Amino acid sequence: MLGDKTPVLIPPLQRVDAEARADKTVHIPFDKA
């Protein structure tokens, strides 16, 4: 992904949102399990 090569171009809010989504995606399955 381009984000990996150019992390500086990613807006802080967008980056946090992406991390929040990834956090949910990772935690929800474990929580249900």
C-alpha cells in the first residue's frame, strides 16, 4: 500500500480511524471467541 511508503501523507485523523477500524477488526473475533 502507498500508506506504508508515504505515512507522512496520511492525515492524523484518517490514520487514527484506520487504526481504530483495525483494532475493532482484530478484537471483535477474539471477544466473540
